[in-house]
Amino acid sequence: VQSQLVCSGCRNLLLYPLGASSVCCAVCNAVTAVPPP
């Protein structure tokens, strides 16, 4: 199961697995914190 998040750097849509605490954008390499559920 994957969830979606908007990148804090480039506003790209990021897909990440549930349980991740942060996501690194493949486009701009910004690290976006995942909000708690």
C-alpha cells in the first residue's frame, strides 16, 4: 500500500510506502517529512 505526499521542494507528487517517516524526492532531492497519521 502506498500513500501520496507533495514534495516540499518542487511540489512534485511523491509516492511512499506506509510507515515511512520521511520521503526523499527523486526530482529535486528535497526531504519531506511525512505527517503523523
